[in-house]
Amino acid sequence: MTQPDFKPGTKPDIKPGLTEEIPQPRTSELNQLDFQPESRRGFRLWPWGGMHIRELGPRQRERIARHLLALDLHDRYLRFGYVASDEQIRHYVDSLDFSHGVVFGIFNRLLRLVAVAHLAYSVDRDLASCAEFGVSVLPSSRGRGLGQRLFERAMRHARNEGVELMFIHALSENIPMLRIARRAGAVVQRDGSEARAYLRLPPATFDSRLSELIEEQLAEADYRLKRQARQFWDFLAGLQEVRQGLRQGQQTGQTFEPPKVAKGGPG
């Protein structure tokens, strides 16, 4: 769980000769990612059959903030490399530049963000084909491979955007994050309490672009259905409250003021 830390005028600390040692994922593995991003891990591809990955935008800043604020101190330490305060997390979310990166999220049935990943593009012209990955998953949703799925989704998106080198800056004790990187074929270098993982990506293909397009459509359909379901259950809850109020009013002789039912839903 790392924090993308690109800053204007800075370069990632890549040691001389490292890029020649970075392996490229095997074609067979990439084909599996292109055509079966979810089903091979037991997730159904039907829009309402699982937890799909949705690209987030500026309108979801508050949801992203709530997700990160829900992390405990140890998880914040792993995610950011330091124990980020609430104020620092707010500043991080407010400073997200969606024009130089992409944020992916996984919603549960209650439309709560249970996992968030940030793929940040380099702002250095000399490293325009580089991107850094960071991810966080709420404790209640761990052990389900969500971090791995987000990494694969980010890797596919990076390929399609022309990114050649994807890297992760993590603490050495962040074993789950480093394990995800190794599974993808990344080279991991440790330097004391910190570690860096580098993965060279192949060019985009028709299959990788089509796969991402399908994933986006499924994610949007899944989100709309979850939002409609939530609105429906909120409506039923409001009706139940009205019925209970009417019963109590009949028993006590008091007039019941029905609650206002909110229209619409989260974007």
C-alpha cells in the first residue's frame, strides 16, 4: 500500500542499469489478464454478480477521503509510508490530479468504497512513460484478492495509455503489496525499511483495449444497479417508518408527520 509521490521536477530513484534487468510479463499471462480479469479468480462477469472496479473522478473525492480516513494508524503507515493524520489525508485527496493519473475503486453493495488504487503518471517529461501504483483495502474486505485485481486493472490501463514502466514504492514490511508486484513479474529492490518494485509493460494490443472497455461498461452497469437497489431499500425503509408512525399516532391520538424521502442518489 503505497503513496504515489511524483512531484514536479523530480525523478524516481532508478539505479543505473536497472531498466535492462526488468522482466516483461509473459504473453500467456497478459492474455489471461486481457480476457479473464475476474472469472479466473471466481468472480462472475455478470454486472450484478460481483464487485467490479470503477474508475473514479473528482466527484468522488469525499468518498475517497472517507475510505482513507477509515484506515487505522498501522494501515495509514503502510499506505503512505508514515502515520498520516486526518488533515494530511484530506490534503492528499484534495491534491489528487485526475489529469495526470487515474483512481480506481471497488464498491460493496452499500456503495461504500472498500478498496482504492491510485495510478499516478510522471510529470517529468524525461519519464513521461512511467507511472507509480498505490493501493489500500479496508480490513473487512481483505483476503479476497481485491488488491491484486486493482493492480491488474491498473496495469492494463497503463499499457493502454502508453506507460512502459510501472513501479511501486513500499515499506519492506508491506508483504502483501510486494507479493502482488512479484506475482506480476516485477523486480523488487530493498533498501533498509523501504522497497521498490519495477515492472516493464509491453505495448497495448487490441485485446487489452477491448478488455478495458468491457470492464468499464460492466463496472458502470454494476454501480447503477447498486445505486438503484440502495434507493429502493431507502424508499421501503421510509414507508416502514410511515406505517409505524401512523400506528403509533392511532394509539396515542397524535398527528404523525411523515419523513421526507430523499430523491436521487450518489453520483
